[in-house]
Amino acid sequence: MKSSEFRQTKAPPTTRYQKIDPFPACKQGTADQNVTSGILPAAKASSPSTLALGANSQPSVTKAYEFNPLSDPRWEIFTAGHPQASVFHTRSWLRTLQTAYGYEAVGITTSAPDMALDNGLIFCRIRSRLTGWRFVSLPFSDHCEPLVRNSHELDNLLLHMRQQVDSGKWKYVEIRPITNQPGDQSALSVRTYWLHRLDLSRSKQELFRRLQKDSIQRKIRRAAREKLQYEEGISETVLAKFYQLLVLTRRRQYLPPQPLSWFRALVASFGDKLKIRVASHGDLPIASILTITHKNALVYKYGCSDARFHRLGGMPFLLWNAIEEAKDRELEHFDMGRSDPDNLGLIAFKERWGAVRIELPYWTYPHRPMGTREVWKRDILRRVVPITPNFILKGVGKLLYGHIG
């Protein structure tokens, strides 16, 4: 739900790490006594699992251990030093998912409980009577890189997860990698999105010159002429203004809003690493964005607006403010998030800022074909949402979001 004031329009039918950002090497950690082997119902242990390498390889035995990333101290040490660990790997994000929706975080690794982590793949267990039981890495997260050294290591961990699905209890397993893709893609389905990132290595002046002149530069200057009011923070007052605009935006997208409890949980988990920015025309909020700072990146997670005032440039005004602040803090890139491939307006908007498009595949086992069912759901929402009062839409969002992660 990024830059969500834009309507969707349909498009025609081994090194140890792959280094992205310079961070210190992973440190050694102590083992957590809660670590168990295998992916079983929570808190139950078994003997380590046997993982095959594939039909064309010589058989070998690899032990897979389950661990709790919220309590195992090795996870925090490992992700702090790993160059591909993002905000979605943090305990703060996992804690938010647990608090708001009751999702249980689980990690698997080939590292024994008394050893520092060499790799890790994290999921949430989602148990829903409406949508089924599944493993997702991770729900409501734009991406979540498997922290592995190569595709063979990822295939081993995925094979273990596939065995859980094949046992009949779990409906499917899904991963959302940017870089580390499965080597064995048989029986997997893939749905591709776009991730946009803006390189902040240039000066502010250079970044501004690279902005599209008519739709971005002109709107930023218009906002200055209109003397839009700016406020930021994580108070209930600021959050209420953000949420008011979010409800309007989700209605334009024919969707119920996320529950307010989700955003309160985000604020509680991230504290001052999270910031809500609001632009107002007089006393009326007209645009708002929510960002999270993690390591060397500023992550743009949510944006919302009042469409009646788009001409005043509220969203470009807030995004440029965020970029300037990121430059002042010497951050290295601005993560502008995921876009659906058929949302051409959103994709164009992000690229007018100079952001680079990166392919973002979501892999699912077993194969899950996309068909008329998704179109049918969208058609119903397009008919029902416009005639539904806000208080009912909020109630529907509160009821359903835990089931659709």
C-alpha cells in the first residue's frame, strides 16, 4: 500500500554473502536453550531432520534446527552483521506481527544450537480457519531475504519446509527473496512484483535535479507556495491524522483499512526509529507517510492522502522532506517498497524520483495458479466498498487482516 493515492490501471497481459551494503562481519553468539530441531508444532522438539539434496545429487544428511527469533540471542547478533538483513528481519517487526495478529515467528537453520548462526530462514506460522494454515516469510512484508550463502543451502531449508506441507497439515509455504533465489524451482509457483530503491549517494542538489520536473519538482515547489503545514512524530494525535487519511485511501483502492491496532503495535515496537509525517492545508490533514529507519536505509512503508488536495503536492512534499532527512543522517538508500506489476501509476511515480526498479519474486510451494478467482474477488470489492460506511470497513479490516497475511 505504497504511495496509495494512485489508482491501479491494468497493463497488457559463492561468496559467503552477496554483499549489498558494508556492515561488520557476523559475530559469534550464544545458543538459546529453546532451540529445537525440525519444524513441528510450537515448543515440541524432535530429532534433527534429514534433508535430501535432490534427485540428481548424491544423498547427504543435513540437520535442520528450529529456533525462536524473538528469544534466541543468536538471531539478533546474526542479523545485525548480515549485509542482506532488512527491517523485516528485526525482532521489532516480528514482535509487531505477533502483537497485532498473533502470528508465531519461527526460524530454521543448519547451525546446531550450540553454534553461532551461519544461515537462517524465518517464517510466521499463520493458522486461519478462513484461509488455511501456512508458513509465510513474512506476512505484510515487502520482502524477506533468506539469509543463506548460496542457492543449494536455500534449497535444503526449503525442502524441509516442503516436507511440512506434504505432511498435509500446512497449506503452503511462501518466501519473498530479492537476491537469493531457489536453485530447484520445480513444483514452485512464482508471482513477480517490483521493488524500488533510490540511491542516496548523490548530493541533495543532484537528487533534486534528477526528479521529474513537472510531476515532482513542480509539486514540491507548489507545496512551499501553499505553505503546507508539516508535523511529525508518533503521538496518538499524529497517528489519528495518518489513520484518517489511510481510511480514505484504502476506500479509493476498494479495500478495507488495516486495523488501527497494527499501527499502534508498529509504534510500540519501533519507537523513535519509526516516524509519521503529516502535511496539512490549514488545519486539514491532506497527506501522510510512515517510514522506518533501519541500518543505512530509510524504508517507506505506508502513504495516504486526501485526493481532493493532490494538486497541492502534499505527498511529494513529505517524500522530499524524508529524503532530505535521510541525507542529513548519511543514510545510503531510500527503500520505496513493493509495487504490483499492473499498478502502472505507482510504478511511474516511484521512477520519477530516480528510483531503480528491482525484480521481486514471491515463490510458493506447492504450485498455486492465479486464475479468475482473484479477479472475482476484486470485482466484488469494487462493488461493495464504495457503498459501505467507514465504520463497517474498519470492522471488516479488523476482522480479516489476520487471516490474509
